[in-house]
Amino acid sequence: MPNAVDQLFAVQSEISKAEAEANRSKGSVTLVAVSKTFDADAIRPVIAAGQRVFGENRVQEAQGKWPALRADFPDIELHLIGPLQSNKAEDAVALFDVIETIDREKIAATLSTEMRKQNRFPKLFVQVNTGSEPQKAGIEPKEAVAFVKRCRDVHGLVIEGLMCIPPADENPGPHFALLRKIAGAAGVEKLSMGMSGDYQIAIGFGATSVRVGSAIFGAR
Ligand SMILES: *Cc1c(COP(=O)(O)O)cnc(C)c1O
């Protein structure tokens, strides 16, 4: 059985190598360890090995395991990387430190209201559907700049960055390049892009965080 801690160290060293190859400073890329489907017992050794930033794609699943882990490790940073429904916005604002999947007007409005109500302000990313795939969440690329502006001007949200999931069967490079270009036009700094199969490539295209699950925890 491959061991998650050994695989964490391997991914960390791959990230350092990709940073160096892209002439980027060491530590400029944040590793978001994607722990979806893995239980607290599988996650705990990875936290003990020093990893503090984690990603989950379902609000309810995250609620089931993270409060207890957080009680032991208060400096955990938890990212929501899956689609968010309005009826889960209250729970998401209460639990997550970063919400990466804002992709429509209604969820922007709901989050804005919830954040003020709870006086809790997670960092926010807009998800862009760079491949315009009908089954995939995310704002259309051609609407993304205007949407980020509306998040700011209409809903009073601070958008820190953009996130994308390229189509599974395509070369991801052009999608990463597109996300970076849209971020420049929208005036946002952070780029959440790259997963187990392509995070080294994403770092070459300027990713500031990579979301890596199976390369650390194993197959789901
Ligand atoms: C599951 C998931 C990941 C991690 O995928 P791996 O291929 O296991 O690294 C990254 N981003 C999102 C949005 C995911 O849902």
C-alpha cells in the first residue's frame, strides 16, 4: 500500500521542482490536499506530517469530519472546491476558509448576505468553465470578467482568484493559459489550477495553488 505521507512528500518535492523550472520562487505555490471521500483516520497522518491546507467538494461530507480535526489542529485552512447550492451557503460560510466555486449571480448574492450575517469572510474564487462543457460548473469564459466585476460592484465581494477544471480529455495547457489571461483582465491575482495529473504543467502556467487528491491519498 502506498502511504499518504510519503506521497505528500513526493508531491511537495515535485512542486518545488516545477517552481524552480518555471523560475518561480520556492513556496510560491500552495498545495491544497484534496481529501474528499477519505475519512479522518486517513487525513490525520497527513496533517501530522505538516500539511495544513485541504480541499473538499461537498459541504455535508466536510461537516462530518473537519470540525473534530480542527479542534486538534486549529490552523487548518479548508477550501470548498465543489459546486455550491444556495441552501448550503450558510453551512459553507460557517465551515470553509476559502470558497473556490462561485459561478453564478444567485450564489454570489446569497454568499454576500450570509457572510455579513455571520460576520465571517472566507476568501473567494470564481470558477471558470474554460472548456465550455455543458455538464461542468463554472462561468463561461466570455462572461467571466464582467461576472467578477459584478461580484465586486453589485455584491460587495472581494474576489481573490479564479479556478478551473480543464476537460479531462484535452491538453490542459491552453485552459491554464486562458484562466491566467482572464485573471489578468479581471484584475485578480490567484490561480487555482492543476490536479494530480497536471499540477506540474499548471505551475508552469502560473498556478498559485494546485488541488491534488489521488496523488497523495490514493485512488478514490
Ligand atoms: C477531486 C478534485 C480534485 C483532485 O483531483 P485528483 O485528480 O484526485 O488530484 C481537484 N479539484 C477538484 C475540483 C476536484 O473535485
